[in-house]
Amino acid sequence: MVKEISEVIAYGLVRLLVATLGVLPQSARVAFFGGLFRIIFAFFPRIRRTIEQNLKLAFPEKDAAWRKDIARKNATELGRLLADTVRLPSLTPEWGESHVEIKVLEQYQARLKEDPSRGILIATGHLGSFELLGHAIGLRGLPLAAVARKFQSQRFDAWWTGLREARGNKIIDRRGAFKEVVATIGSGMSAAILFDQNVTRNHAVFVNWFGVPAATTRAVGLAALRTGAPLYVASIRYIGEDRYSVDALECDYTDIYQDDKLSSDEKVVLITQRVADHYCEMIRNFPEGWFWLHRRWKTRPDGENLKIYS
């Protein structure tokens, strides 16, 4: 009973905060949430150390001053992520047309029309305002499904899922998601998998992530092999004045898919590595936007004793 009451109070306070922030200008929301992240970075040394270590691994050629600057900007971009999420239900197709540039849109639409019975597989991650990424595509009349972790609280989950599905998109529960991803693509709807975070060894393939082996989900490679669908790598980048650019490209894996000399496991690794290479390049082009606070290299390959995070 106490837990239930506490949840109701917490839910009410969060909804009140979001409603209050909803009437503020976007710049004020970004400043508010960015300030919160700066406070978190200041008072939680473990998070600071994780960000610093990740930046050292990804950009060993950069100096301490550069890393400090990226960490400072990262707080702002994480704040922008939350600020954008708050306003998702109020965004209109007209806003999307004028504020979000999607250079590959015509190519993407053409690929969908080639085979209306099969959707597109999208590999993406936690770069920039990623909640806005799927929403922006939905605003163009091209809804997609995305795999996401559910909240334990049904109230929070129903509300947050409602924000994400405001433009016809669909959220697939991460638990048992693979079958639904395959079925979704088979129905003609595109499906997105966020593949850039650490996973446990039993669900992982190890590919080079900024040149360092990283445990990466097998889901993208397996889904590509199961469906044969076109595969896009996509992210979203803030370009100033409340405008964004969707950075996306088609990742051709035909050579891997058709190579009879390779086992399925080998194909999964090669496809995952190809996708990872494209995505890491996107991070290099917008380093302040990625989730550096995540312990990306935590799980190590068998036999490696290296402990990356203290």
C-alpha cells in the first residue's frame, strides 16, 4: 500500500513537472534539464569517471581539455534529449518539415515502395535526441516500431509509451523482442533496434567499437539474416536554432548475406561490425551527443582480464 501511494505521488509530481515545463520555451527546458545533468555529473564521481574513461578509449588522440569540453556539452545535449521528449505530443508535421532535415528521405521511401510487404531494419542508438528520431519519421507519415525497455511502473510505462507512440509509432518490449521485430518487418512496417549499449556475454558478439572490442547485441545481424530487409544506420544531430539533421545511410550487406562459405554466426559478426563502423563515425561527427555515461565496454571477451571501469 505504501509503495502504491509513493508511486502515485511520484507519478503525479513528474506529470506536474512536465506540464509546467511544457509551457516554457524550448531553450528554457534545455537549460533546466542540462543544468540537472551538470549537477549529476558534479555530485556523482563514478559517472564522471565513466565519461572520462569512455572518451579516452574512443578518442585517445585528444587531450584533457577537449574531453572536459565534450563532457560539458554532453550535459546540454542530454538535457536537449529530455526537453525534446517532453514536447513530442505537441509537434506537428509542419514542425517536422521545417525543423528536421532528412536527406535520405526520398531514398528511404523508394526502398519501402520496392517491396511494400517488407519493412526496413534500422540500426540506431543513443546519439542526440534519439526519442525525436523515430518521431520525426512518424511526422513524415512513415511510422515505425522501436525496441525499448519497459518501466516497472505501469503508470509511468503507459504515459511514456504514449509519448513515444504519439505519431503512429509502436514500441516493442525489449523482452522477447526479436520475434516481434521480424514479424513487424514482415508486415511491411520498419523496425528500429538500439544496438549501441553493452550487453551480457551470452547475448553478445564482440566487435570493435572505436577500435576496442565491445559486447554488442546480436539482434541487428540476426534480424538482417532472418528478413533480408534493407538495413539503414541512423542517428539524429542538433544543428542549431532548434533544427536537427537525421544522419542515415543504407548499409549494404549483400556480400555477407550471399556468402555460402560463412556460417550464420560469422555473418552476424560481420554485419554487426559493418553497422558499428558506420555508427561510430556518426558519433565522431557529433561526439557531444552520445551516452558517454554508459559503461559501453564493461563486458569483456573471454580470457581478457582487463577491467576498464573502476
